Amino acid sequence: MANRPSKARYTKTHEWVLVEGDQATLGITDFAVEHLGDLVFVSLPDVGRLLKAGEVAAEVESVKAVGEVYAPITGTVAAVNTGLAADQGPLAKDPFGQGWLFKLKVKAGAGADLMDLAAYEKQLASEGK
């Protein structure tokens, strides 16, 4: 288990979001990375794109599956982790740090309705994972 940040919020589909002021950093959890397996490609949204909560925002491909990444909150893409296109290693090794996927400009308080760390870990336990 990776060192999951306690300040982040989590989704049932294994995305995480860390909101700081009007900026949110998003990625996929260690659980999602582990279950995808060997990563081969990451497709990220364009900077400036408006993403709505629940919309497919990115894709992470492995040798065995393609995982869709959903925007857990609504916001405008402010930055993407462009290095992941050439090297998915940071995503595999550090999904909560150097493996972030993209950043959104959001309204203050965005993500407050998502699961906290305790609720996310309880969900994983209830799924037997």
C-alpha cells in the first residue's frame, strides 16, 4: 500500500483529488495502478478543457487493460503531467506524488462531497481488496 495522502479525497472508481484553494491535483490511486499492471500509455486532457464531474478525463493503458480516469469534480484543466507520455514510471512508483495526472482550476470547496481516506480504505476493505 502506498502512502495515501490523508488530505486527498477519493472516488469509488479509484481516482484521488487534492484541492488547495482554487487548484485541484488529480490522479489514480495505488490500488488502480496495481490492478492495471505494467503501464504502457497515458492519454491526458488538453489544457483549457472544461471537465465536468463524472466525465472521462484521461486514459491509462497497461499491457492488459485500458483504464478510464473520470473527473471527480468539475473544473478547467490548468496543467497536465506531460512527462507521463514518455515515461509512465512515476505513475507506477509514486501515484500520489510525481505520478499526478492533471490539475484543474476549481471553485473553492470542490471535492468536499468525495470520500476521505478512512471512507476510501473502508470501501477497499469491503470489496475484499
